Amino acid sequence: MKVSEAVERRISARAFLKDPVPREVIERVLTRAARAPSGGNLQPWIVTVLQDDTLEELLAQVSAKLEGEGPDEMEYDVYPPSLHEPYRSRRFGVGEAMYDLLGIERADKAGRLKWFANNYRFFGAPAALFVHVDRKMGAPQWSDLGMYLQTAMLLFQEEGYDTCAQEAWGRFYTTVDRFVGADPQTMLFCGMAIGKIDEAHPVNKLRSARAPTEEWLRFM
């Protein structure tokens, strides 16, 4: 598979089949992804993989917390507090497109919340990972995490598996940190679902729009 093909095919899959992902595939991908660039070669990513019974145990704990005391306060802002244009429209546009595919109306807040809770089941994926970063690291190192994750997602495409990177997991960082034994000096950045995409599920028909190049590209 060409890199351009992997880029074109990759989506944020939000429904997965139960087919297991072999450990050797995950290890191969994550090892190769470590060739991603990082400033000063810091390689700031700290990755934990969960599968099978371990994954199910974590999801059970998260489900209990979701129904009980509820999620944590995020340790960082996923989006700026006052999101302005054109970013606001892009964010809300993709959300509305997804809920349209699912047949969930804007007024159906309970339905939307119920769907959103699928984030905390990794959308049924049979494998998942969490990425932590040292709390002393700054914005440049967080960008390094993004380059690592994108490299991994494209390599999973090459192997025949889909993914969904999920910053939503930051709302359960205390549960995740305790479960994986994270160093207190690190912060949970995101989770990622990994598996075979469920092509029949309507949510996976979503192809998020991209802004035309004249909005963001300049040549001088």
C-alpha cells in the first residue's frame, strides 16, 4: 500500500468488528511508528496497549464510574474555550454530519449522549492503547505525540486495521492512570481504538469535509 492510499483510506472508525488484532501486528506497528520525528529526538510518547480480558476489565470500571460519580474534569482543553470561526463551524459540521448518518436528531440530547458513551467502550474495538506524556513536556512535545499517532494509524492501515484516536479518554484519566499504573509525573493524552472496521455500520460512512486549500495554503 502506498502512503497516499493509507492517508486517503484512514478515517476515525467508530464501529468495529470483534475480530482480534494479533499482538505481533500491534507490536510491529508501534515499533515502526517510533521512527516518527520528534524535536531533539526526545520521543516523548509512553504507550500502553490493552486487549482481551484486560481491556474488558478497564471498560467495566469506566462504565461503573460513568453510571456513578461520573467523569473527571479534563486536565487540558481539547478545544479552545471560545472556539471561533472557521474552526467552530468545522467542529460542529462534522458532528452534525455524524448524527445525521446515525439518525439522531439535534433535539435528542439523550440519544446523543448515549451514542457519545460509545467512546468509553472504544466503539467495540478488540484492542486499544493509551498515550501518556511527561508533565514537564510542552506544546512542541505534544505535537510530537501527534506525529507518532498519525504514523501508527497509517501503518495500521497498511496492516489492514482501522483506528480512532480519542482525546475523550482524558475525562477518565484517574481510572485509566490507576488501572495501567501510570507514573504520576505523566499525563494521559488520549486513547486509540484498533480493529477491523465494521463497514456495515452507518457511522463509518462518514467522510469528514476538508477546507479548500485557498483557506489555508499560501505560496510566496
